[in-house]
Amino acid sequence: MKYFKNRLLFNIYYFLFWVAYFVFARLFFLVYYFERTQELDILTILKTFLYGLQLDISFTAYIAFIPFLLIIFSTFINPKVIVKIIKWYTLPILVFINLMLMIDAGLYQAWGVRLDTSLLPYLNTPLLMISTVSTLHLVLGILTWWFISFVFIKIYQKIHQKNNEKLNFGSWVEIPIFLLLTAALIIPVRGGLQTIPVNQSNVYFSDKMYANHAAINFMWNFFNSLTHETDGKNPYTYFDDETTKNIITKTRNKLLYANNKEAILTTAKPNVILILWESLPAKIVGSLGGESNVTPNLNQLSKEGILFTNFYGNGDRTDKAIPAILSGYYPLPVKRIMRMPNKTRSLPMLPKKMEELGYETAFYYGGDLNFGNMNTYLRNAGITNFVDGSEFDKKDWNSKWGAYDDVFLKRLAKDLTKKHEKPFFNIALTLTSHEPYEIKGDYVFGSDTEDNKFRSAHHFTDKAIGDFITFAKTQDWYKNTLIVIMADHGHTSPKHKGPYFSPKKFRIPMLWLGGAVNKNIKEINTIASQVDFPYTLLDLLKADNKDFIFSKNIFNSSDEQFAHYTFNKGFGTLTKNGLFLYDYTSKKAILKTGKNIEKLDSLGKAITQNSYADFLKRK
């Protein structure tokens, strides 16, 4: 057993190399988000490394299994050959993990979660996924990826160079010892000998969610989410089916009917134009108590129509928002139903209901309708007329997403000057206010920070929408039209105080304008959300809305009114008197304030359980 020690040292050094790498990766994440890291005290920062070490060691054990197994063969096969195989096993993995490190850091700002399988649905449209990143950030990211890879490749080669030279053929007696050592990797993989293997909740140690997220090993998180699919089971089950149904219906049944005294609409069958404003949070809308000068047109228009002051997005991405708005369907904590045509076919669809009422339907978008499988969903929804980025000259595109909002809305305006034999239901989705915030002309708020570029882009879209409304007021059809301006979802920018997934991120504007709107009604303060929109609109049109089983009526002013939104492995449920914010990973409340917390806890869990059960049933 002369060379046993050298083989053992090789394994030890290999294992420690990867542990050290993941410690560096955590440091990289904390430095990348230095502004948020500054909010943590030194002890909390140190604890992210201490607690995170459990998952670092666990994932390292996964990586080390093949090299540990291969080193056994070096007892009777030329060790230099074995070491070379291990090297060419390790280096591609190192380069790949560094790429994932860059992706994880880049996505956390927008998604608020560490890397998981939420990334996978975007891989079929890689160019559009890259479009969310500015060219400068993309170049810097690639350079950083290659630099870190180069440094760690050099470190790996230096660590093992001397030890590699000492390896030589060994004794057959060593084989069972190293087999036992390889098998023992199951212990760090599981995180110890306890009954339940290590998981994300083991590293959640703080009431500050950012600190918990920093402690997570991003690669462990990704592969754990990849290998732990639900297999037809509901991971959000808290109650039996009957209890779940009773919790929801007890509240919802009180909220299905409007109790306002005045009519909302002045005509029975108005034209409807739904403008979905990309990524607009209430935080920058002056008429909703946000920043006063970012959306001056929307602020002014808010005085002319019905402003919904407590309205919420149900999700945090466009592909979550559209099924919420058009199908009254809650987003799921992880999966995206819009990407699953076999399931969306059976959803209730507002456009189909409008067609049954005799409406023409159309969808306008300045970009690629294939992104997020939007095209398939919208065609399943029954929309018959489409205008997308292919119909705009490339000179009118920004470099990333598609036609600028002013160009795209002028096309909508042009089409609306044509004679309409039927009432129309037109949906327009803007895009210029999407990352990386490329606009024409000056950045009114500057472009020195992401938040200022965000403000400038929304100011640009605000002008385009203001011009469209000015045009609409000159048209004969305006007097018989309802124009709804609604954000598709909120945003993390500008930075808000409190938890990342607090209602401040999900509160969005909704404004009803047009000649078909009762001018005597100015504000609706009801707590409501996007899933309530199709049910409420169809109720106003005296149409069948019973298929929208998750919706309720926005014009019911009961104190029981609530909004429920979901994010990655969590939810928020709120009324005007309370808020319950819950994380399924730690199985703990992130935030709970106000009255009736227990009721909101039960309601939020019941809605999540029920909506996921419905998702599983759809074929």
C-alpha cells in the first residue's frame, strides 16, 4: 500500500477544490449584489457561508463520485491516463458551472430566486432570452465567465500537478478501501446520516430572505429542482379536498356579485381595447401614490376614468400574467401553464367568450409571438387576427425585442380607423419598457443606473400610450368604447423596502377609460387582481362567466375582498386589513401583518393547492 496515501490525498484535494469553488461562488454572489449585501450584518454574512456549506459539500460529493471511482482503476491502469480522464471530466464541468454562475447572478435580480428549472422553458428561444440583457452586460458576463474559468482551471492544474506525479500502480488490497470511500460519498450527498436528506430549508437561517438565498448552492438548487418533479402529485397539499373547497368557496361566494349602485358602463356592448403595459409597478405611478413624474400621461388620464387603486398582478412574468388576465387562472409557484398547449386548450378563454358575444378579436404585439409559447396560447384562446413584430420594419425595432411602442401603437391606431362591422375586442401588449430598456431619443431620467433606465423607458411608453388615447378621443368609435390600461406585472425596480416579494412588487395600475365608462365613478378601492378581470368584464356584458372558477367580481366592495399572487415556491395573500406572505421552501411565513392572519394563511394555501390540483387534472 505504498501509494495509498497519494491516492487518498488526490481524492481529498479534489473534494476540497470544489468546496472552495462553491465558497468563492457564494462570495461572488454577495459581491455581485453588494448593495443588498450591505443590508446584512457581518455575522449574517458569515452565516451564509456556514449554513451554505451543507449544500456545497452535498453537490461536491455528486461531482466527486466519478473521479473517486476512476481513481480506483489507477491501482492497475496507468495512473497518468486515469488522471488525464479525470482532468477532461472536470474542466468541462467547471466551465459549464461557471456559465451557470453567470446566469444565476443575472437572473436573480429579475426573478428573486436562485437558479432552478424556471430557466428551461426559455431555452427554446435563446436569442429572446439573451434580449433581456444589454449588449454591455452580455459582453462583460462572457468575459467574466471566461476569466473565472481560466483562473480555476489554473488552480486545479496547480493543485494536482505535484500529487499527480506521485501516483503509481497500487495494490489490489486498496480497491475495496477506495470502493468504500466512494460509497461513503452518499453521506455528504444526503447531508449526514439523518432520516431526511439535506434540502434548501436546512440552509434557511435568517428572517432576511436574501441571506437565505445567498446561502443556497446554486447548482444544487438547479439539479434538485430538475430531478424532483412532482410526477402527478400535488406538492402544495395542506388540507383534504373537501376542506380546501370549503375554505375557498366560503370566501369567494360572497364576492361573485357587484354591489355598486351606479352602472359602470353606459352601453350594453362596448368595444373593448385592453392595453397591457409591460412591467409597470404602482411604485412609479403618481396617481397611485408612487413617483410623481415618471408617467405624467397616465397620471392625467387617471382623473378622467375609473382608477383601481388596490389592484395586483398575480405573477411576476408576462407568461404568467396573460393566462391570469384572459383565463382567470392563477400562476403556479413553479410551472408555466402557458407553455403547455395540452393544458391551455381546456382553459376558459375571455376572447372566445367575446367572440360568442359577436366581437371581432385581435392581438397586437411588436415582438416575436413565439416567446413563451404565447402564439399557441392566444390561438387556443380564440383570437383570430394578429399583428406581431414581423409586420414592422427593422429600422423601427430596438436591437432586442421588437418594434418601439410608439410605432406599434400607431399601427393599432391605423387599423382602428377602418370600418368595423362588429364590436371589437383588441389586446395590445407593449414591450419597450422590458429589459434592457432601449428607447428612442433621450433617457429623461438618465441611463446611469438600471432604475433610471427603467424610469426612462416607462416615460417613453407613457408618452406613446398618451398619444394613442389622444388619437382615440378623435374617433367616432370612442364614445362606445372601454379602454383598459393594465400592467402585465410589477417589477423589482425601483428598489422597495421590505421583502423582495412584498405586495409592493405586485401592486400594479389598472385604469378604465373611454366613452362607455360612467364618468361619475372615479376610483375603485377594492382589493382585486388580474384573475378577477375576465369574470368582471363578462358580468358587465351580461355574459356567461361561470367557467372562470378562480375569479370574483371586482365591483363587490366587501371587506372580504382579497388578492392572491404567486412567486417561485411561495405566495402572498392580502386583504385591506392583513397580509400573509409564505415561502414553501422554508415552510415559513416571510411576512404576516394585520388582522385575520390565520384565515389568510389557510386561504392562501388552499388557493395554491386547489389551483395546482386543477392544473394536474387538465389534459
